[in-house]
Amino acid sequence: MNNKMCSCLMLGLMLSGKLAAASDYQYSVAFMPDIHFHDVYGHFSDGAFDGLKNSKSGQPAMIRTMYAQLTSTRLFNENYFALRAALDDAGKKGIKLVALPGDFSDDGQPVHLRGLVKILHEYEQKYGMRFFATPGNHDPNRPFDLPGGEEDFLGAGGKTQRIFSYGAKECTGYKGKTTVIQTDAELPTICSEEMVSSGYQHVMDAMKSFGMNPLPDDIYWETPYSDYHSKRYSYAEALRFSDFSQRQYEICTQGTGGKYKQPGYGPCFNVADSSYLVEPVAGLWLMAVDANVYIPSAKADITNPTYAKNFEGSGDAGYNKMLTHKQQTVAWMASVAKRAKAQNKTLVTFSHFPMVEFDNGAANDIETLFGEGKFQLARAPKEDTSHALAKTGIGVHVGGHMHFNDTGVRRYKDGSLLFNIQAPSMAAYVPAYKILNFKNQHEIDVQTVVIDSVPRFNELFEHYQQEWDHLNAIHSPHIWNNNILKAGSYYDFTNWHITELTRLRFIPEEWPCEIRQMVFSLNGKEMLILSQLEGSMPYSDVLRAPLSASHAICAKGTNLETVDITQRYLKKNAGAWKTASKKAEILAMNAGFQLDDFARWNGFDLAVDFYRLRNADELALRDISGSRLSQYRLLTGSLAATLPPTVIKINSGSSFETIFKLRFGSIFSVIDKYLKGTPSRNFHINTKTGEISPVIQNVTPI
């Protein structure tokens, strides 16, 4: 299709105000990564844990504490209900193909895997759906079974219940499948094999019906290790190559083993690779890439090859390590892409990990602000990695892992092209899933469905109230804002989640000490005034928080009381503050505001919006007013205009004004980049021309 025709198509879509129905497309596939399924009504087969009797369902609830949820980047409990709501929505839309790009479980624990399999089979029957799963770093946690469990189940009386499998924490040295151990914890520890973090063999066996093994009705199915192609395909042969023993490869500490093995490599081990290609309907190829890379430790025990602790986790490895430690799978991806083109197949690739960085080019600003290694920046693919993946020819990839809504596009001089579509998690803010609607081989309409109203989402709130009452009674430092229990919808609940997550975890663990004190001390009005200050006030005259050039996090017990920065500055240099206030008033008026308008939000609001935008991109605009965004843009410009052209590093002699401008200049610069990303909600892509265009759609969230 030429550009003129493409423009006409987009104009029609935008004028109609909606995307076509699923039945109007050649293919439609839903993508639901990072479910992190936790079976809240699961049953321990060994009877080790009875759970909490729920008055609404009449069933015993096996749930994690609210505090655990509010200090994790994912929910553990309510996503049980969100999954059902999302599948019902997809089913009513006529979606028959659903991809699960990793972290479908939360550490592959047997009790939760059984519950997930049961629900997926239920929806196969209900809507005639087919599911296609590929693993993430939580399923499996390591390539082989690993002792596991959690220290924060919710137990009787609102107290914390510890539950582990044999070999984890205090669950050692006992005989039999279950036991109860007395500790100093609030409740005795329960030991159960239902908490094992399953390795590949158990996960692949549990999920074999969902793409990981061929089904008789598949038109085609292969793995990177099968030796047939579509011209001589048979189900019997595919079934033989789907066996666990046929899906192994060698990985070494330094890189890929097998034919790629270099002299001096070792130790090396054989591990599984669950990658597969399937043609479930004529003409559509779904390539499910297992992008987990579990690198052996240099000190691994080669006499015990199935010892899970021989391996590092895969959470930070991703495609950067796929290129060095799983080269055979990357070569297979290129082979599949070449064959898809030759055979006129529509190809879509999905895996758990992103193929393109996900911070809209803001990584350097983030590192400058928060320090090296923070904000999970290690998980971002390097640009050379993205280029190498573009050269495989796959064109379009849907990923998860980060729980972000984002779109990354890479066009290179050699003609290679890559669209990386980051599908959000239904277990985080903003809860949503993606639908890819294929008009033909090259044109795809991407739709993001926000999960707003979820039946029964508050069914477990009675247990959280009991938890809060207990925490309050013992004056626990782990108290959370119980207004979350007033959430009117699942969407509101996840909005509360990102807010409390920012307060309880992100700011304490990621924000340098002096920024943290300023965040809780300043409002927007003061920030605009400070952006215009021309002075050199000693830092210690204004703030008491320790200043660290190395982005140090506040030590526990550090006094971070709110400081009245305005009054402190007025006492020292009233003239400079009044001059800056007049400049700020003029800036505000020229932008159509009064200076007092900026006082309606504070530093904590700014921090929450920072994480909202990082997580949800344009989906977050529902929760940030247009006027506040305009004020953010004004501050971005005013701070940028006052900073010197040369890079300044903060040190012990830096003035308060310099520290504020550098720190908050970086904050607003990152926000500005988040606001300038490529379309990420509803958009049209053309893999032949490399075009991406937003689609205006009036959609009522589910």
C-alpha cells in the first residue's frame, strides 16, 4: 500500500472514531503478559494451609498481604479477577487467539500453575479460545526446581504467615511433605512443596496445551531444534520434537555452548529452551521466543547439573544476553522471518523481554538523577542489541516484563526495521492488554484495552481491613493508607497501588536523600520560584538531609522532616526570593496561569506522576490534568533555560540553588521525554514503510 492510500486509511479510522471489529480483520491476536497469576482460591493438595474464609465467596482465600502488594511492582491477588475480566472482554470481542508473553505465573509454584491451567481450559471451552504461552523470568525462576515460598501470606488475625518449600528459609531438616515450624514470626511457619519454584520441566509440562507442544489441529509447529520444515510436516514428528529431551542447548558462563562454544568456555550446562513457532490458522505464524537466559555461575557445581543455584536469574539478562548466550535461538528467529516472507506468511513474534529501550531516550537523565544501576536500567536492551534483532527481519515484536505500556520503533540505515510493542500488565497501573489486528502482512492496527471495571475486584477487602487493624494496633511501620479500600473500581485500585508503591518503596529505595526531602517539602509554586533564583545559598542553610554526590539513599532513621524552604530562604536572602517570585509570576501569567495555580500540587504528586508516565505512557494522561501537564512543561523550559551549557557535577560545595536546578531539571526533562514518545495506545503500523500513526478511538474501558 502506498503512502497516499495509507493516509486515506488512517483518515477513515480517525473520522470513524473507532477501530474495526475483530471480524473485519484478517487476524486478531490478544496479548496478555505479566499476569503473575496467584490462585487466591487455590487449595494446597497437602492440606498445609487452609487460608481465610471469605464471606462473599464462601471459599477459603489464600492471599498475600496488602503491604506485600503495595511494596511490589505487581499485584498478587486482585489480578485473579482481572484475568477473568480481560478474557471475558476478549471473548466478547470475538478474539480466539490469546498470547501470554511470560510471567503468566508468579514463580511457577504448583498450586498457582494448576489454578491458571484450570482457568485457561475454562475459557477454551467458553469462547473457543486458544492460548499461546512463552515463559518469563518468574516461570521458571531458574531452569531447575528451586526451593521457594513467600514470607508475606495473610494469616489469621491479620497477621503475616510465612510459607516455604523444603530447603527455603527455615523449612529445612524435617521429614515428610509438610510441617509447621515455630519461629519468632507472628505465626508458625508452614512448610509445603506447593511453594516450590518449578523449573522448566514442570512449567512446560503444565503449559503443554498452550502452544508449548503441538496440537493435532495446528497447521504447522516447530522449535529451534526440530529438523523438518513445513513441506514435510507431520503432527507425529512435531510431537516427537516437542519432547523435553529434544529441546536442550548448552550454555556456558562466557557464552553459548554447542557449535558456538569457544576455547576456555566453562563451566557449561544443558538447559531447556521452550521456544516454538506455530501456525494455528492458515497464513498466521506466531513465533514464541523463550528469551530467558540463565547464565551459569563461574563457581557452579558441575557435579550437580540440575542444581538450580548454579544459575543466575534471568530478570536482567534479556536480549543483551540472548545475543551472547543463546545464539542458536536468535539464528532461528532470522530463519523463521526469512521463511515467513518466502511463504507469504503473516509473522508476529512475542516474548517476555523488550527488544528496544523503554524510557524514550531518557536513560542518561535517569542515571544522572538517580545513579548508575537504578530504575532497572540494566534491563534495557542496548542499541546494538536492538539493531541486531531488527536485522533478523522479524519486523514486529510484542513484549512484557517491565509492566510498561510503550512503543519503540527502530529504523536503521541498512534498511532493517523493528517495532517493539510493550504490552502492559493487568497486575499493575494502568491495567490493560493489547490486541493486534492484522489487515494484511504489513499493516496492523494496535488497540490497547484498559481493564477498568472488574467484577468482584474488592471481594478480598475484608481480609485487608483485618490486616490494617492489626498493623495499626501494634503501631507497625508497615502501615498503608487504608483509603485504598474505598477504591470504586479495579482501575482506581491500581491507581492507589502506584501511589502507595511510590510512597512506600520507590522514593525510599530509589531517590537520593536530598531529592527526597525536597519532594516532601516543595509545592509547584515554590519550584517555579526556585527555578528563577539567582543566588548561592549554602545547601546546609536550607536542607538537613545528607548530600551525596554518589546518589546515596537515606540511611534508615535519617530525619527527613518536611522543611519550610520558603521561610528558610526568606530569612537568609529575602530580596533574591522576592525577585524570583516576580519572575515566576510573569512566567505563569504568560502561560495563562496564576502563580498560585502551581501550589495545587506538590512534590509527592510530581513523583507519582513521574511513575505513572513511566509505567503507562499516554494511558496515564487520564489521571494527570491538562493544566498540570502544561505547568510541568513550563517548569521543564524554565529550568532548562537557567542551567549552564556545561555539565556540572554536584559536590559538597554546591549551592542549594544549583542542586535544586540540576536535580529537578533532570526530573522534568525525563517527564518531558515520557510525554513525547511514539503512539502507544491505539495506533496503526506499516512494517513495509516503517510508518506509525495514532488512531483516535472512543472506547469504553471494560
